[in-house]
Amino acid sequence: MTTSPLPLVDDAVTASGPRRERERVQPKRRPAVGAHLLLAIAALYFLLPLWWLIVAGTKSTSGLFTGTGGPLWFDSDFALFENIAQLATYNNGIYMRWLGNSFLYALAGGVGATVLAVLAGYAFAKYRFRGRTVSFMILLASVMVPMTALVIPTYVLFNNLGLTNTIWAVILPSLLSPFGVYLMRVYIQDAIPDELLDAARVDGSGEIRTFTTIALPLMRPAIVTVLLLSVVGGWNNYFLPLAMISDQTLLPVTVGLQYWQVQSNSATAGGLVWNLVTSGSLLSVVPLIIAFLMLQKYWQGGLSLGSLK
């Protein structure tokens, strides 16, 4: 008994049929107009104050109140460079001193807080020691305490130590970053496998060498994140230096500009320095933007370093 061979069927033809059916019955996606509109409103909400600051920084004091461009557009008298020149000379150039103080407080406090957060986060994530769980619970509880609630106790402590009205009264409290320690601990626990560290120890690597050559490069995204958060927090710190420092030469730019604002509110027409307040605020934002742009490539470029094949 002979059987006739089955007819050959082209697999591409048989596979294309269901695919065409799925493409035909699949409904077309409608553009998310509502979501795009909400994002546009949110972007406008966040960018409008920055735009106003850029515009106001280019105006003179009279242009801020009686200018022809309105509050959200440039005045006919572009006074940005005149304002910057006046910032460098007004009150013996104290604004530049304030700017230097902000750099000192932000960099010293930010780098120090990042170093302590990296060390503490690595210890919490990769070592087992007595009191580890209780210590981490206390750390999490401290994250919930607002920093402003600790300013008065910190002032009393530093006053007893004779450190008020010094740079250490601002730098030393900035070295503590509970949220940075928490962020480092969570990242290290997931991004650095224990097997990788154990393999390095088996090969004869010490703890310090294992940390610096293996663990530390894998922590780069988290380190940059904590550094950015710490530097921005130190740069924008206001209440702590306001309570700790009375010497105007030691003030950061945030508190110094507030003094000029109070001076303009209570001064006569000859003592108004609103143009210096707005242009000084504009200049104080520039270092943060530069820092973010410089560190962004390290932040994004190392996101996949914690994976292990």
C-alpha cells in the first residue's frame, strides 16, 4: 500500500497568516493626551520659577518693579553684567566671600558625608556584628526626624563646646547623612554579590583591598547619587548656619542673601538692593547645575556595573 506524500507547506506563509490576523484585530493605541497634558503642566510648574529668576537677574532694581517687559520677560535695560559687577564690589565684595563659604560647607560636608555613608553602608550590608539590626533600626528612625528639629539641640551642644560661630558648626553636623547610609546599604546589598567578595578573599585579597578594588568601583552610581544629594543639601542649607553663625563673613550665600532681602524691605530707596538679591540668587544656582552636568555621565554610565553574569 502506497501513501501519497503530504504537500509541502511554506512555514513562512503559515506563520504570516496569524500574524496578519493579530495585526488586523489589534486596536490602535490612542495618544495619551491627558498624560502629556499633565506632564506639560508639571514641567511648567517647576520651570516657571527658574525662568522668573533668570529674567529677574537681568534687571535693575527699578526694572524689577517698573520695567517694560513685565515680571516674566526681559526689560529693555539688560543689567545682568552691571549687577554682577556690583555684586563683586558691594559691601567690600562680601557676596564673593559668602559664595566661597558655600563652596567650603557644601564640598567638605558633602564629601565627608559620602565617605561615612559608603563605609557605614558597606559595613551594614556585608558584615555581621552584634547590634547590627538594632543599629540599623535606629538609623531608619533618625531618617524620619526632620533636620530642623535637631538644630536647637545641636546649637546647645556646640555652644557648650565653644564651636558656635565657626565653620565647624556647619561642617560637622553636615557629615551625618542617615538617608545616605540607608541608600548605600540597600544598593550594596543588591549590587555586590557575597560570592564575588568570597572569591576575592579565597584568592588572598585582604578586606581593605577587596573593598577598594572590587566593591568600591561597583558602588559608583550610589556614591555619585549620595554625593549629589549631600552637596545640594549642604549648598541649600539655611536654618543650621542661621542659628550657628552670627559673623557675616562666615555666612553661606543662602543666609547672606536673606540679610540683603531684609535690608531691602526695611531700607529707604537709596538702600534697596533687590537687583543684587535676584542676580545673586541666579549665580548661586549655577554651581549646582554645573555639578549635576559633570557628574551625570558617571551616574548614568555606571548603572549596570552592579550586575554579575
